[in-house]
Amino acid sequence: MFGSQVLEVVIGLTLIYLALSIGCSGIKEVIAALFSLRAKTLEKGVRNMLKNGPNDYTTQLFAHPLVQATAPDEGQKPAYISARMFSAALFDVVCPADPTQPRTIQSLRASVSQIPDTKLRTTLLNMIDSANGDIDAARLKVEHWFDDTMARVSGWYKRMAQKIIFVAGLLLCAAVNADTLMIVKELWSDQALRSAMVAQAGQKVHSANPADYLNQEGSFQLQKIAGEIREANTPPIGWSRDSKDIRTWPGALGEQALKVLGILLTSFAIVMGAPFWFDMLNNIINLRSSGNPPPVRGVEASTK
């Protein structure tokens, strides 16, 4: 009984974390699109590769027709560049094509030798010299260099996205009073609420494909969940003006500190992301559904 109650509380709490995570992910995507964060992060990574010198190769590369063709609108910068596209555009920038003769490894090396920036020149020359005279091999090495850099750029973007999600989560949790400590207390003391949230969590997990479930806009909004969980009673979030309600702002200093702590705990949980909480919810529900294994019967003696 006690173990089942604990699991039900965890399921209810995870369901709320999931709803808030999806809401914050939506806010993050809006902010990323509004401020072109992906495009700016990509440009920062490319600029870090090509350095800043007398020749602004980064600006020239983003102005290349191949790269410009991937931008969403004219004048904007793309949020993604393939490695093959990067190498082709870079070779055109550092060694412009000659209509009278094809580009060779020798002409490419001669052009790269004129690059003012020492680090960029040395990096490209090392790739060219290790290609054994094969320009396609040199292009492949540049593509690998780009892929390695983009792996680090992805890490930059993920860390920035986590900061945005935390700030958005903190504001959202404060707005809806998503206090982890209060939610746990409510779920622990209210069996009807636990049962309703467990039923809602099972319905959401088993009735949707994880990818569609997490990507479908508006399918899992916090307000909708709150309405579906309990129509007659109050869900364990939100603010109340009733002084006797647990969802009011506490008056005592110690209780205020606990309220702030509970909201911070929820905000940190949201940073884990919606896919994490969806998988967690699915695993917990499967664990609860499996129940305890049947007892193993001992082998009775055949002789007396």
C-alpha cells in the first residue's frame, strides 16, 4: 500500500513536470525563432573556424549562393549548413573558380598560402598536404573539420537553450504556483487526486506515439491537463485568494522560503526536458502496471 502510494505521487509529479517542460520548450522555440538563435550560433561557430582577419571569410561564405539558397528568406542567414556545402563554399571563397581551367590541389594550396590569418592558413594547409594530392580527399578533410566543430556548436546551443528553459520555467512556475513541495503534499494527502492523475498519465502515455506526443502543438498544454485531471476539484497547482487554501502565498518567513524552494525545485526539474520526463513517466507507469512478481512455490517433498 505504501509503495503504491509513493508511485502514484511520483506519477502525478512527473505528469506535471512533463506538462511544464513541454510548455517551456514551446516558449524556448518561440524565443529561438524570434531572435534567430540557431542561425546566430551557427555563424558564431563558423566565424570561430575561419577567424577574423583582413579577409572576412565568414561573411563571404554566408554570402555564397550555395549557402544563401538555404536561408529561409532573402537577407537572412541559414540555421543549418551541410558539411559538403561548407567545403564547396569555402573552396570557392579562398580559391575562386577559374572558368578557363578546373581547380587543382596545387592552385588550392597556392591560394590558401595567401591567407593572412596564421591559424586558418596552417589548418587548411595541413589538410591539403595530408590529402596526398587528391582534391576530393582535401574536401573530405574539411568536411570532417566542419562536422567536429558543429558538434561543439551543438553543445553551445544546448547550454544556451537550457538557460532559456530555466528562466522560462522559473517564470512559468511562479505564475502557476508550481511548487514541488506543495504538489507532493497535496498528492500524498488526496487519494482521489492521485487516482485521477494516474489515470490521466496512463491515458496520455499509452494513447500517443512519443514523437508525436512531444511535437504536437497544443496537444498537452498545462491548462488542458489541469481541466482533465479533475473537473470538480482543484488541481495541485495555481494560486488562490482563499487564506485557508494551501495555494496562497504564505505569511510566515519560513513558509515563504519553502515556497521559493519548491518553485526552484520545479524549475530545475523542467531543465531536464520533456523527452526525459515522458520516458520517466512511461517507465514508472510500466513499473506500476507490472506489479509484484508472483511468489515462487517451493517443491513439495514426494515422500513422507
